[in-house]
Amino acid sequence: QRFVKPLTVALCLTAAAVTSSLAQAATFRVAVGDGAGSAQHALGLKFAEEFKAKTGGKHDTKLFLNGQLGDEQATVNDASMGLLDFSILAINNVTPFSPTVGVLTLPYMMQSLDDAVKLTQGEVGKELTENTIRDAGVRIVGWTYTGFRVLTNSKHPVNSLQDLQDLKIRVPQNEIMIDTYRAWGINPTPMAWSETFTGLQLGVVDGQDNPYLTIYSMKFDEVQKYITDIRYLFSIEPLVVSEAVYQSQPADVQQAILEAGKAATEHSAKWLVEQEDKIKAELTSKGMEITTPADGEKEWMDKAVEQVWPKYYEQLGGKEKLNEILTSLGRDTI
Ligand code: MLT
């Protein structure tokens, strides 16, 4: 278990957080898992701009891109202990620390940008934020909407589950995603995000899944050729603040963090719509080939929903809870 209990948190505040609590001008550090031009970067830039403006220029933020401050899962640990102020990371890398967040990585739960916005901005989002503070010592203050995770590989086009069977696929350390690939008939390779580019380059793994925007900003076109446009997971990526750091701030700075996070979230949804088609075309012009599953993804969906969902009912708050969420999205219950 990588997570350090919140009780330890208060005891581990860093000099940075203590300085902030004195309400002097401070520069807050923001870990960003992805590179320049990513959805995470766009969210971070907008947050930085708004936060500075809302504190009347007193406080600043500095973004550290490409996992410079550590792998995404490690940044949750660091923030929980108050060793790091903010992190922007994929939701799948928060789930190991706060299991109920897994509802956002349940295959085929979110089927559109609209679903993602509804879930994150409504009651579900509010509840998950509270759970994440309790379980992981971090507070979600903003979201990126990064688009569906699509499958890439270096070997051959994948049009069916049959085509997937000879591929070694990297997945995050996320049980639900591991089980999804198992339902599809293969044993995927869990690997930290910070090691994924090299893993693909060296052929340790043949493929992985992530949104178009992430594939482009991480230059995966240099080590991957084929894209299968699956829609099993709509990627959303929270901006989290260390709860210890947040609680050490005066009320006006806390307010500025929340407001800047909200403004950055609104910006992110617009940014995705503007960027995704452009990025898709760019990836094609760089030589990547895009296909869609021949059966309209029916077999993928049936297998994932039948085999993965029941295994997680309990962890996600029970079947009734999932039915409430499905109803709020206007979908059939299970
Ligand atoms: C992952 O696959 O671990 C994440 O989606 C990477 C990211 O943060 O973009």
C-alpha cells in the first residue's frame, strides 16, 4: 500500500507549506504528468493565470512538466504528506489511493464529454472530492476533459479482440483497467506513466492506451504506428491540491484556489473540443494509421461490462450507487 495515512500528513508539512501559511507571497509547485501542449498543461496554465489574478498578483505557481516531480502516483503520496502543493494527473492514477474514484475508470461508464462533465460537476463529483480528501489527503479543485483513451501499438492494425491477442499492452497500475484487458483476453503489463515512452521505445511493451491529445503531446507517434479508436474510457484528469497545504492557507487564498480551479475546468472542456480533430489529423500526417473496431465495439463492451463491473460493485459503493449514477446520465440501470 503506497498511501501514507492522512494522520501523518499534519506532521509532515514542509517549509514551503509553512511559509504559505504565514500568508507571505509564495510560489506553489504544480507537478504535471504530461508534456507541453497536453490537456494537463492547458489546465495548469489557465489555473496559474487565474490564481495569480485572483490573489492580486501576490501568489504564483510554477508548473513542472513531464513528471519532473515524480511519477503521477508518487505525486499523490507527496501531496498527501504536504511535500508537494499541487498535482495534475490522470484520474486512473488517483484510484489506487481512493477506491471509489474507480467509478470514473469503469469501462463504458462515461460515453461522451457530456457524461464526463455531468459526473464531475454534479453530486458524484462532489462526493468523490470528499472521499479523496478523506482517503488520499488531496482535494480535487479542477478537471481536464481529455477525450477517449484510444489504443495504440507498433505491430499491426487492431480491428477486433482477435487482433489484440498477440500484443503486450501497457496499462497504468489500476486494477479496473487491468481487469478490462483481462476481459478482452490478454494479460496487460502494469507500468508507471513515467516509464511508458521508454517501454514502448525499447519494445518492452507493444502498445498502450491514452487520449489523442496525450499521445500527441507525449510524442508517441515516434514509437507507435497504429491507433484503434475505442471508446471504453473517457479520460478526465484532476488538478489536486495537498489538503495539508490547502488547510494551511487563509480563507481568501483557499477561495482563490477554488475559483481558479473552476475557471480552468471550464476552459478545459472548450479546449478539448477545439483541439481533438486537429490533433487527430496531425497524428495521421505523422504516419499513424487510425482504425475503428469492425463490430462497432460491441464485443469489447459486452465483455468488459459483463466481466469487470460486477467485480467492483462493492468497492464503488454498491450496485444501487451505480444505478443512481446511470440514472443521472439518462441510461438503463443494471
Ligand atoms: C496513464 O496512462 O498513466 C495516464 O493516463 C497518463 C497521463 O497522465 O496522461
